[in-house]
Amino acid sequence: MPSRPNAAALFHALHADLLILPNAWDAASAKLIERAGAKAIATSSAAVAWAHGYADGHDLPIAKLVTTVEEIARVVSVPISADAEGGYANDPKQVGENIAALIGVGAVGINLEDGAEAHELHLRKIEAARVAAERAGVDLFINARTDVFLKKLTAPEGAVEETIRRGLACKAVGASGLFAPFAMKPEDIKAIAKAVDLPLNVIAMAGLPKADALRALGARRLSAGTEIGRAAFATVRAAVEAFLADGDSDALTARIGERIDMNALMKG
């Protein structure tokens, strides 16, 4: 992996155009994502949590996320962004320490979300993350996530205005980008991107405009979110259910298609 300062600079630069960002949950998924051609890799907080036997939503011990990022960094050479949820703490000082740990194992970007908590606390967490990054000498890409659309934090007719208000506040305290999951109407995406003037991140979901349209609307990042992890887990379930039903080894093997030499992939 390139040095953290170089990887951070590259990650920032990738947001000059629309960055399509797949989300991994372990070293194997990250390596496959890199080999498929991804220019950067993000973790999915939900998929990482599920892979470790926890629910999404701050249930995952931060140490397990740090270890996951460290394992991913060992096998990939592209920039890594870690989904840090709400920082895994309500105390901004502890959030700063948690973010420092993620930077220490290779993350050059993070997601930091607000949720239903007071937005002032979210801003203080962003400030703490920025201080931690400066101490580490890394220009961390802080992707400030606001859940106005996702968690319906305001009436639908006020969602764009509230997202813009929060986005501008995040920008003022050091955020590098704005993440507005579940914003999907073209007019909403365009308005938010123009008003906040930070790289706008949207999340993959049925009905979202495709890449070229998102680029024209001003979006600069499209995250897969949980969808790649869900697709992988659904494949596992379907294969197991079929195998349990009839023990058909030929059908199980046929599901694999062209075999991937995972040993060679991990050594390469």
C-alpha cells in the first residue's frame, strides 16, 4: 500500500470525478474488489458487523473494525476508507482516539454519521477526527454522513434544506465530503451538491440514477453500501439451501463457475 499521505492525496483526488466505491467486509472481499478494478475500497459497517456476529449500529467493538482495516490494508494497494459509524463513542475525545487507531492501520478516509443525536455532537466528533488526523500527519477524507433522508429526521418537504444546513455546518468544521444516504431524486441531489459544494456521496439503491446521470447532477461518490455484502450472503444462503435439499455435489460445483485461485490472489 502507498504511504498514508500519498494514499490520502490520491483518495481526495479521486473525488474530482464520480468515484464508484465498492464496500468490503474482510481482506478476501477487499482483494477481490481491488482485482475487479476498484480505485479505492470502503468498508461497510453493517457487513463488517454481520461478518463478526454483531448487528449494525455501534454493536461492533471498535477493536474488531481496527483489525479488519489492518487486514485489508495488508492485502490491497488502493486507498481505504473505513465506515466508523458514529465514531463508536459519544465522547468526542474517544472518537478522536478511535479514528486515530483506524488511521494507524491504514485508513485514509472515514465515514462519520450523525443519526438522530444532536447535530452539534456530530460537529464536535468531526473536529476531533480532524485533530487526530492532523496529529498523524494524514489529510484524512472525512465523509460527514447525515441521516436526514435515511432516518427521516425532518418532514419530507424540508429534507433538502436540512441536509444542506447540516452539510454546510460539517464543512465549516473540517469535513471533506457530505454523505446523504437515501437522497435519490435528481432535483434533490443537484440542489444539495450545488449548495454545499463538497463532494456529495449517494448510496446505491433501486431507482437511483446511474453513474453518468449522477455525475451530471454533481454527485462525486457512489457507495455500494451493504449491497455487495448482501449479494454475497444471499449467494451463500441459496447455495447451502440447495445443497442441504438434495446433496447434489455437481450442482454445488457448477455454482462456482470459473474458480478463483484465492491462494495466488493473496500472495500476489
